[in-house]
Amino acid sequence: MDKLFITGGVQMRGTIRASGSKNGTLAILAATLLAKGQTILKNVPRIGDIYTMVDMLRALGADCYINGENVITIDATELRSSEAPYDLVKKMRASFTVLGPLLARMGYAKVAMPGGCDIGARPIDFHVKGIQALGAHVETGHGYVEAEADKLTGSEIYLDFPSAGATQHIMTAACLAEGVTVIQNAAMEPEIVDLADYLTAMGAKIEGAGTTTVRVEGVKELIAVEHSVIPDRMEAGTYAVAAAMTQGDVRIESAAPKHMEPFLLKLRETGAVVTTGEDWVRVRANSRPLATDVVTMPHPGFPTDMQQPFVALLSLAQGTSIVTENVYERRFRYVSELQRMGADIKQDGRTAVVKGVEKLSGAPVTATDLRAGAALVVAALAAEGDSEISGIEHIDRGYEGLVDKLITLGAQVIRADSERKGSALCSV
Ligand code: UD1
């Protein structure tokens, strides 16, 4: 298994380009199943999770072609199966969201219960409740969810928590339902607005995406279109943290600063100088960060996906910060790894008390999930000495060209297995 070897202490400086949104692309890929004809998706990141979803679409019978640098074409005209196999769903939770589109297109779907990052209980009850409200008969058993409906019918659905995945999933299924669906307490993430823009281009009638009430008026059919995915705010945010943590100066182009506002405002509170344009963000810092408290919330709150890299930043702060995780109860599993690098963090349940230290020290550490991996990478960049990060298959799920981008910013980083490390180091 490959590892990342990082020699820390180098200030990140330079310009990189943000990749397309992982979460945005995943939701749209599932929705491509709704239409016959050829969909062209642009600005798609080449990362593990996208390949997993493409494998899923292929398993269902769609023709997928990854052409050019970041373009995928999908032709879901002929679907040959409405069963999403366990081997693919267990790799990634988002693949569960093919259930709704399959049901809308084929009247039947059998989808394995999801897997994905192990960051706490990630139930599917809102998804199931939504599909049932649209008139489907749903049975769960033997690790699968089976849903059947001659036709889907619009309905009013209240989400007990503004779940991003459930909002996207129900919205997608409702596009081909008869009548009007209203999702109350919907999630408001930018990726939901992007999905709505894509579906609207296909002929769907959607109002209120990006607010707490989404209204979908069903249409008879949708047409395949071309769409360019929004930038990845989590990826851009990770490089922004790397800039602040190493007291560097990084400009991220092709980004969407307006999607990053809650995070960028908190980053400013740590003393970083953040400037933005329409599609770029520049982050500079020239001293240790200031402590600040963080509470994660659904959008437009501080994103749970940025909690881990941000805690890495706060671990170097002047002062003590309190971080509260409101979305996923087990999203602090990386704390013990940061402690191995010298961080002073006390965590109990959903709260972490982060007492800033002057320096982190490089160490062998292991990523337990995607964003935990991101936290370890930024910590290793700022730490004194060498770090060896295992578990990078988690990082591969969400960060396109990570090593190349870090090298562009001046990082001393190589990716290799332990045996190849020596020769790889010679060639850097
Ligand atoms: C998405 C993102 C993930 C991000 C998360 C929260 C994708 C592919 N992933 O995940 O990166 O961390 O949003 O912003 O887009 N819940 C239930 N029942 C359900 C569904 C969710 O109780 O049926 C709970 C979850 O346990 C969690 C909360 O709702 O506590 C939010 O989860 P949700 O927004 O659904 O996350 P995902 O869509 O899975």
C-alpha cells in the first residue's frame, strides 16, 4: 500500500486550481439515470469516489466514457439492471442514491445498504421515508433495500434533519413523479443548488433549491444535457488551511468563494488574510493562528467536512479553541493521530478542546477517513520533520492530484510504498 511521505516546515506558496466538486458530481451522476440519451459532465474530478459511481452506473447498464481530462459522458438509454450490488455500495454511501432514479425509471430497485467513511451512524431512514412518501412500497432485509412502485406520486416530506443526501435523493426521484413534491427542512448546500440547476436543464421543474423548502413539480420525461460541475469547496478549503498553517501564501483558482463563506469567515478569525474574487481565493498568514471556537452545522453553518483540517490548524493556535461536532458523532477519530504529532486536544463526545501548541512534530500516522486524511496532510505540512501517512486510499477518494498540487505549492512530498520510498526520494 502506498503512503505519503511529507517533510514539513515548508511554507505553501503559489497558485493551484480547485477541482470539481466530489459531492456535487456524485449526486449528478446518480441523477443521469433519469434520462435517455447522452449526458456530458464537465469539471469532474478524477478521484476514487467518482470511479466507484461510474462502476455503479456501468453495472446498471449505462455506457460511461471518461474522456478528456475531466469529462464523463453517460448514456443511460438502456438500463439492464435495477439492482445495485453490495460490492459497490459498500465502498461509498452516495452510491445508495441510485435507488430513487432507478425506481422512477424502472418501477423497481434493489440497492444494498450503504458503506462509506466510518464517521458515525449514517442511517438511510430519511431516504427511505422520502421514497415511501412518493408512493413506493419499500422492504429492507438481508442487507438490501427493495423498492417498488408502478408510479411515483408527489407528496409533502419533512426531514427531521436537513440531510444533504436525502434532499438530493428525494428531489431527484420526485422529478418524474406525478404531481408536486415539497421537501420541508431541506438541506441548503451549494451542491443541492447545482443538482437542481442540472435537473432543471434536463426539463425538471424545481423551485427553492438552496432554501429550506424545495418544491418539485413532476414532469413526464427528462432529456440528457451537458453540465459543468461546481468547484469543490472542501478541496479548496483544505489548501486554504494548508496556506494558513504553514504561514504561506496560496491562491486557488477556479474556486467558488461564495460557497465557502462560513469557512472563510472562520479562517479570517484565526488571523489569516483572505481575499477573494468571483472565482478565486487567496489565503496568506505570517504568524501562528489565533484560537477560535467552531460549531459544525448544515450549510450555511461551518461544514463538518472542514472540521478536521480546521482542528489541525487550531492545534497550532495561540490559545484554546472549543470545537463542537453537530453532524457526525465520530468525526473526531483522527484526534489520536494528531496527538501523536504533538497536538494537545482533549475530546469528549461531540466536543474537542484544542489547546494550541507552538509546534507539531512529524510522525507516522494513519488516516481513518477522507477528511481525517486531509487533516493529517495539512498537519504534516506544518510539522517539524518527517511524517509518514498511511491509509491514503481514503484521501484518494476525494482529492484529485493531491501530490502534484502540493508540489506546485513547494511541499516536500512523495507518494510511494515503504520499499520504493528511497528511490522516489532521489527523483524528487
Ligand atoms: C453529505 C456529504 C458528506 C458531508 C455530509 C454533511 C456527499 C456524498 N457526502 O453526506 O461529505 O459530510 O453531507 O454535510 O454528498 N441522517 C439520518 N438519516 C438519513 C440521512 C442522514 O439520520 O437518512 C443524518 C446523518 O447521520 C448525519 C446527518 O443526517 O448525522 C447529515 O447527513 P447527510 O447530510 O445526509 O450526509 P450525507 O448526505 O451522507
